[in-house]
Amino acid sequence: MAENGPKLPPIELNVEETKGPSKKNLEGSMCFVTEWYRERLPHEYCNGSILTRDRGHTPRKENILIFADSCGVCPNEKTGAEGFMGSAPQDRVGSVTVISTPPLEMAVKDFVAAIGTTPWDIIVFGYSCENVSKDCTDVQELIKLQEAVQELWLAMMQHIQIAKNCNRVVILTLGAHTAEPLEHQFYGIGTVTHANMIGCTNTARLEFAEGPRVHYVDCPQDTPSMQLDVASEVFREEGFGTNNVLLNPPGPDEPNEENETVEGRYVQRQMTSRLYQERKFRWLLPKKGTILITGGNGSLGLIMGKWLQAKATESPYSHPLTILFLSRSTKISPGENQRSWSEIQANATRLGMTVEQVACDFSNPSAVSEFIAKHSPNICGIIHSAGVLRDSTLRNQTWEKFKDVFESKSHAALYIHDALMKHSNPDLYFFWMFSSIAVLGSPGQSNYSASNAMLDGLARYRRGIGLPGTTIQWGAWGEAGMAASLDAVNRRRVDEGPMPYFTNKEGLKGLEAGLLTDLPTFSVFKYNTTAILAQQDQLAEVAATQFFQNFVQKIAAPKYLDQCGRMAFLRSMTAPSKMLLCPRFTFREYPQKTGGDYQGEDEYHYV
């Protein structure tokens, strides 16, 4: 510990003693939830102390480059904001360069020139705190700002990968991960502006396994109350880049049953959905109306069509529904897809449904608006499954590839949302957007990771304002699309990896498990537990692999609690965003174990 630092007991980070995932917890699971859990770490104080370990010296001064927002998170020479640097540990601050040019006015060449070849210890990317106004009603305005910032992010990542002149990168967002209804209602669709950032940052972390380290922090809208926390994340050395971090602001003086806000630092963990399924939300197929499926001529759209028809056969009443399978061309590829469509048509005749392949370009906002208007107010469900891949490692990515992926996936979802806001559909029961586990990080898919992460943000926003919205982060379907025609060698290579292909039956099992939770986002995929556990001892001690190890650990409640108590425990540990969506119970205090060795909500461990 630094010589004059506060005398606090050492705090061991979870990355120091990683036990990895439990085979028992993962085996047989097809549905997972990404949750935020409290992880208490001390602040980095102005005397330079790192309080997580006795280092015996004060860390050296660091050179910092900051691309500033105008919202007060970062220092900004134009607005006069002091930002998090006002709470920075001064003994660790060397030179500070602040770029205050707004992202919409920053040319890519000027941005890259600002980074240059100067050795930087830390680059803080604060442009992604620049959200659209809370009064914004034009999704094109949001898309324009989002694209400007995303293009600069790509330029930065490509440049520092080649120049090798940066040790650590901090990506900041503002309120992108709140699911508090009041915040969504007050700040509007602005909370969605840079929800994409966590996805591409997760992928960058994996591609930068040898450096620089990349850290993601979602700051609260009430950032002034937590500037010391933001500064600590920027200057923290141990644990930097090994977790995504959510900073939650102070809540009301007297939290109540409907507002359980707890101030602090939260990190992401991946949990099986089992406890969340205790909510047992019952999803029912609408009795009448029109269901839209984008990407309706593709494998996944057709699988969903057959699943909807199967749900109809489970009900005692008829479903005179219309299901429109939407795509640009309406052409169905021969083979399995054509057989599926023929089966759907036959089922429709038997069930009294109407099914049709319809042409519509959902990457065109005018076409989307016209289509939604034409079928309003009868739309009762939407499944947005459309999307394209333009894979390349970051070094070889282009902005054109990013735009291609965004247009068919995240931009199309925004256009659908915008059209639904303008044209009333009072019986809209579900709006599913097909995301991907690429948001958790997938080398070569930074654009796809970003686009799908934005869908997750849109689902949170719609839920926050009381509208239907759900994203399903799909893993690898093994009986659909290109995977169905893979040769034996390539299929075995995937199946022997940590996340193998799953069958259609397994995928639909995961979907139905996720629907029981009624959460705005859940993942459906399969773990190869043998492969994961075999890799644990081989993982290098770098931020990327530490992130994975941390992410798949489970925070366990004390074993002596019953089911109700374990759920209450998990609710106490999670960010308030999910508390509103978890089951509620009749008691609020934890049962005391005889002997007094139960320490309440702070008693948790990793298994």
C-alpha cells in the first residue's frame, strides 16, 4: 500500500482466484441471463493508492488522451466541465490532452491525427456519452449520431492496433444499460443511442488479447454524484478490462418496495435462467390479428413460423391469424427451406390461418412506415429476424461493412419502433428482435456485435416505457442455414468447441424457458462443458480471458436458503433494473441461520 494511503484491509478481486464455471450449473441449460451484480472495490485516491493490493509504491504518472462529451462526464474545454478529472488521483496524472470537438464535427482523419503516434497510457473515449436529446422523436437523428461515434470508435481501434501506442482504452456510455422505467420515460430514446458500444467493445477485447486492454463503463445519467467512481474506473489498474462495469447512482433516502435503488459498482455475470423462470410468465399466442416476421424467407423465420403454428395446436380455441413472412425478394431457397414453407402452408390450411410471403425492404424507413401503417391497427406480434453478416477482424473491417450490418438489423428495428409509435396497434402483444450471443464478444464480428447490442438497448427502452420488447441472443443453430450443410470436419470442429451447435428442438426449448422469465433480454445457446473446463488451465492471464472466466462464474446464495430465499438473495445482489422484473415475495429480510454465521446480503461467493 502507498506509504500515506488509508489503512484499509486488502480486497482481493475475483479475477485473482478464478474457479471458472461449474459443470453442474451449465450442463443441460439452454437459456441464460446476463445480469449485473455488485462488486465492491475501493476508490483510487488522490495519493495514488491502489487499495486492492499492497504494491509498496505509488504508481507512476500517466499520459491521458480524452475525447470529451458535452454532458459533463469528461472534462470539456468548451463547456468548462471538470468531469471525472476533478476527482482523479492527482499523483497519477501526467499530461492530459482533451479533445472537445463534438463527434458530429470530427472528421475521421482529424480524429486519427489526434491520437497520432504519441505514447498514451490511457485513451478515454467519451464520445459515446453524447446521447440524443430526451425530446428527440426522429430516429434518423439518433442513427446519425450513433454512426458518427461508431465510425470514430472503429478508426481508433484500427489505429492503435497498428500504431501500438496505447496501453489502456476506456469506453464510456451514459445510461445505456438502465432498465429503470422512470429514466427511460424521462430521457427518452436517448438511452438507446450508444447501446451498441458494449457489443463491439466485447469483441475488441477478445481481438486485443495481447493489448491494449479495453474497459467498458456505463455511467449514470446523474454522473456528477459519481465522478469519483468514474475516475476510479479510468485509473484502476487491477481488474481493468476484466469486467464490464455499470455505475449506479444513489437512490432516494428511503427506498421502498417499488424503488430499491442501491448505489455502487456492478459487473456483468452470466446466469442460467432457472431462478428467473420461477416467475412463470405465461406467453400466449394471440387469438387474432397479424403477425409480421422479417427475414421471413430465411431458415430462422420459417422455424418461427412453424413454432407459432405449433402453439396454435396447443390451444382449445381457433387462431384466425395472418402471418406475413417479409423479405426483400420473397424467394425461398430450394431444399429444407422450401420444405418448411410447404409445411407451413399445409398447417395454415388445417388451422384456418393465412400465411403469405410478402416483399418489403425493412432497411428503408419509408417502406417500413408505409407497411406498418397499412396493417395497423391489426398487428398483434412482430418477430424481427432479418440480418446480414459482414465478418472481418478489426484490422480489416470497413465502415461500409458496418453500415450493411446496421441497416438490416438495428436500423430496421428502429424503423419498426418508430412506425409503431406513429401508428397505433393496441393489441400488439409481442415484439421480438433476434439478437446474437455475438454481443458477448465474437472475434471478427465487431459490427454484428454492435448492431445486436443496440437491439438489446431498444428492448430495455421499450419495456421501460411500458411497450412490448424482447431480444433473444441466439447461439449457433445447427439444423438451419449454412450450418445444416457443413461437412463433417467443420461441424466436428464447432461441436468440440465451447459453444457447439444446437438442434432446432433445443433452440425452441431455450426460447420457451426464456419466455417464462419475461425479461427484456435472454440468451439461447448450449455450452460444451467438457471443452470449457478443459480450457480453464490453459487460459493466459490476460484481460480477455479473465473477462470470460469472470463472466461465466456464478454468484451463489448460501445453500441453507430455500428457493424463495435464494431468489430474494439474488434480487438483493442485482442492479435495480432487474429487481422490477424479478418475482416478488412476501418477506424482505433474510432468515437468520442458527449460530449467527449468516452475514446478510454481503455473504456471497463465486463457484
